[in-house]
Amino acid sequence: MTTVQEYLTTSYEADREYVDGELLERHSGEQPHTRVHGTVAYLLFRQERGAGDRVLMSQRVEISATRFRVPDVCVVLASDPAEPIVRHPPFLCVEILCELDTPARLNEKLSDYFRMGVRYVWVLDPLARRAYCYTPGEMHEVLDGVLRTNNPDIAVPLADAFEE
């Protein structure tokens, strides 16, 4: 078992999540995942100033005193404090799936985000080329071809996110 202090003072080659004393590896590094990760972050960065937000990649987010998640990309409001670890609910968290992700692990992560107060979570599946938008109590597959948020308004076309 690892303490919170050990977690917070240790650097990992690929950052890990911390859940109730357990270190959880994040599944990344495979080309379909990293390609969509970088592309979505780029598309969000391009909208950053107009939307009034800040885009962060692989940023530690403190869900609670014993839970830290590391979304692939998150968007925080410009009015939120710029802290080394995000402690205010991000406006948007983006998760890019890989073959090793399980529904149970994803559901636990989504529950953590919404308990913290995150308003939107986008989940992208690069292999199936599908995307899902989650809000508290609701989930829908993105069928119109655009991932969206409201207030601030952010839009990412799936064709661009999955571009080869």
C-alpha cells in the first residue's frame, strides 16, 4: 500500500492514478491511443481562448483525499485556480480507450468525476472510431459527428479527432 504523500512526491515514467492506497497504471503508449490523445488535445487548445478555459494533458486531479485520477485531457475554467494538482472540478475530462480498459474501471472513474462535480466527460474509442458524451445521469453516443459542451461552448468534430 502506498501513502498519499508517497504518491504525491514520486514521479512515474507514465503517471499513475491513486485510488485508496493503490497505484493504478494508465493504459497509454499504443499508437491509436496516443494519436487521438494528441489530436483531441490540439483541437481543444485551438479553442482555448475563445471558450475561456485552459486545456491540460495528463493532469493529476484530486477527486478526494485518497483518490487522484489522471484524465488523458481535461479542461478547466480560466477562473479556476492554476494549482500544481487540480482540486476544483474540471469542466470536461476526456478519456481515450485502449484495448486493456474494462467497463468496470471506466465506470468507477466516471463515478469519481461526477462525484467531484465534473460537468462533462468525453470517452473516445479509437479502434471502433466511436465517441460518447457523459453528463451527470446521462450518456449518449455521439451520432451527429461532433462532441459538444455548453457554457462554455466547445465543439470537436469526430472526423478531426479520428483523423489519420
